[in-house]
Amino acid sequence: MRKIKTSIKYLLRKSGYEICQLSESEKLEIPMCNAFTYKEAQCFRALASAGQISFAEARFLTELVKSSDPARPIIEIGTLFGHSTIVMALAKDPGQQLITVDNFSWNPLGLSADAHYAIVRYRLAELTRTQNVQVLKTDKDEFYRGYVGPPPALFFCDADHSYEATRADLLWARSVGASIVCGDDYLHASQQGVTQIVDELGGPKRLVDGLFLL
């Protein structure tokens, strides 16, 4: 029976179709999606909930970017779908470099890394052409080891939200002399590692929704 199911799925995918349905955990995560088709639920996630920042956070991030030194780069760790990247690109000096780093190994839509990266590259294409924005598909630890640029004017942390990973991100930013160190998801119900390490490093100097400034 399993071989038959596998064969059917293979033939459907080869023809450009898939059998998809929401899992029970997905139904619990987004209750309103219970009445949606799988495609509708995924569109909801992509356009309404995946990686968004609030308007208040966007204003705060804009303020921080505008106060940064345009002669030095902005580094973002965790691109996801580029929501915060776009906010920072609009706020910064057009000549200021913005490097956004992601290995594209995870996204809430279950896309492959190649599809995820292609979507983000296409979405940010105008910014990479005209606004000195660079999208790097690489592991952040590899990026840290190879970084030889000037101290970042601003470092924005929004990648792996575990305690250990966020600690490594924030300590690296401090070690290379980043002038402004900030990130997202402080006090997020499911991201307590961020709260823990930020508090250990002195707590947020300013906090708007979940966006913190160290």
C-alpha cells in the first residue's frame, strides 16, 4: 500500500500536482485556516503572518537605521522573506551597504531551500540592483568566520531564536564593534531563548513590541 501511495504521489508531482492537506498542528496554529484549502492556508501564511514585523517595530527599525553611520554596513542575520530587509533598505542611505544573511534551511511554508532563496532573490531584486543590498545564502557562522569588513553600523538579529544561537549572534556583533545591536522576538511566547540572553547581556535599552535594542 505504501509503495502504491508513493507511486501515486510521484506521478502527481511529475505532472505538476501534489496531494496536500493541513496537519493537525497547523490547524491548531492558525485556527481560521480550518476553513481554508491547503493552498489558501499557505497563501495566508506567506502574505499575512510569515516573518512580518509590526508597524511600530518598522518605525523603530527605521529610526535606528537612519541614526546609523552610512559609511559602514548594516548586517541582518535571518532574511526569511525579506520583510525587515525592505524596511531597512527604504530607511538607509542608498549608498550604505546592507548585507542580509540566511541559509534558507527553514521557512513556515515548508519550501525547499532553493525555492525559498529564489523567491527572496526575486522579491529583493530591485534592492540588490539599485540600493546596495546583498543577499547571501550561507550559514551565519561561516559568514562570521569570513567577515573582514568594517564594524557594522547596525546589526539586526532575527534568525535561529534559540538561546545558544542568539547568544552567538549578539556576542559576535559586539566582538566586531557593531555600533547598534538590535533584534526581534523579545518576550515572544515561543522564543524564550531570545529573552534570556538579552536579559543576561543587560536587557533592552529600548523595546518596541518585540524589537529590542541592546
